[in-house]
Amino acid sequence: MSTAYTIFDDATKALNEHDYGKFESLHDQKAELWQPGVPGSDVKTHIEALKGMEDGFPDARWTPERPIGEGDRCFAEVKYEGTQTGTLRFPGGPEIQPTGKKVSLRTAVALTLSDGKIKTAHVYTDRMGLMEQLGVVPQREAVAG
């Protein structure tokens, strides 16, 4: 039986290879996925959102950092880096025309397995940080601390 970390690693490789069939096959048919701004909780809806990101950032790479896996659970920070050379499409949101800007974002992913498949996946992203890096919204000022 696969560990959550192994499945997480396989899912990351599938995303970097744009192999959405493989990515989907790692999920239980009734898997519950959650990510801010993505309507629905099924894997097919989330794959469409991922394809919208791929359209905008065809060179993007997902790089896991500090993964923690034990048994049927895995948590990891993931660095997402790419250059927006295509039109970025968010589910239910506006299209963002190519800016040519490079972005680097941190994402957190928490997975739970059941019978060797992803049963739940919660993805925490900083969409505002993405919009700032693309120049769509003004940059936040650093807070002195």
C-alpha cells in the first residue's frame, strides 16, 4: 500500500508533466478537494482549475518543500514558480492576459488517503500574492515589526 507521501510525490510529478489522467487516477472517485476560489469539491473541477493555471503559466513547476508524511496523511509546503506567458483563467473569474512576469508562490497541501487513494486534499494558496506579482493589484507595503 502506498504512503501519503508517495502519493503526494506522484501527484506533484503528474502536475509537472501535465499528466492530468495520472493525477486523477491518484484520487478516490469520491475524493473531496478544497481550495479557495475553486467552486466544487470534485477532482475534475480542480483539474480544470489547474489547466487554467497551466494556460497562463505553461513553464510552471511545483516543488515540494518540507513534506511531512505519516501513514495515510501528508502535509507539505509547495513552491509554485512560472512565467505568465499565456492567458490565465480562474474558475468564475476574469481572464488575465499575459504579463510576461515571473511569479513565485508558496502553497500548503494537506492530504488524507483511503485505500491507497487521495480521499481529501485541502490546498491553501495566496491568490492575492499572485495578483500582486502579476501587477493586477497594487503591492502591499511591508509591515515594520
